[in-house]
Amino acid sequence: MDDKSHYIDAWDLLIAHPPCTYLSKAGANRLIVNGKIQEPRYENGIRARDFFLKFWNSDVERIAIENPVPMKIWELPQYSQIIQPYMFGDPYIKTTCLWLKNLPMLFATDVVVPTSKWVSASDHRAKKTGDAWAKSGHRSAKVRSKTFPGIANAMSMQWEPK
């Protein structure tokens, strides 16, 4: 960005946000339909898993990978931590897993009361009310995949080299 060429012989930190479309537990109902695995979706899931693992197995000392809760079928490594945007000042619920190598877990910086879900989902409460909470959340994949400023700031502040 400074119009100069820069040489980097090794990265010291990798923060990856691989696509979650085929890995996320939220897509389980599309992988198995009427008791049968949907082969095209399964093949896409294998490619997505392999892409995720390229980050995890990369030759970088410190690694963080962010994604939603995955389906067990993909046998990803166990995530290190689950965080929520409301733990970092953004008033939403969006369950986010972090896989960490040689990095400390993030600690909450500004816990606020969540006002809504970020991702639209079915109302799983025993008593369905059709209230604003049930109707909250976004459906657009581009909007749903947002990394919140509070989380990004916590990563930059807590994972900077000392």
C-alpha cells in the first residue's frame, strides 16, 4: 500500500477465515436428505475440509482459523474456543469457533447484552412466539460471514507480538 515492494520470507501469524458453506453444522440438512448423503455436496465438503486443513497445517508459527461449529463428519481438529460478538462490544449472537496454534484464547473485552441473532435461523424454542428475536438475523451469505470489529480488534490487540 506504500507503492514499495516488500519481501517476506516467512509469516509469523496466519488468521484464516475459510468458507464455511459445506463445513458448518447449519448445512447438515442439505448434506443428508431422506437418509442419503448428497454426493455433490459431500465432495464439496471434502474440498472445503482439505482447504481448511491447508491453513491448519501450514508452516506458520502462530495460526488462528475462524469458522462456525463444524459437522463431525469432516473430522476437523477440535476447536480451541467459542466466542460471540457480544463478548467484544457488538450486540449480536453468532457462535464462532476459533482453532488456535501457539496463540492464547481471546478474552472478552466489552461484554454487552445481545439484541438479536446475526444469522437467521429457525426458532428452536419450545414455545414459538414469532417475536422479533425469532425473526432476527441475516440470510445473505455475504452479510452472515462478517467478522465483527470488536473481535478483529481483540485479535489485533491480544495477538500482537510482544
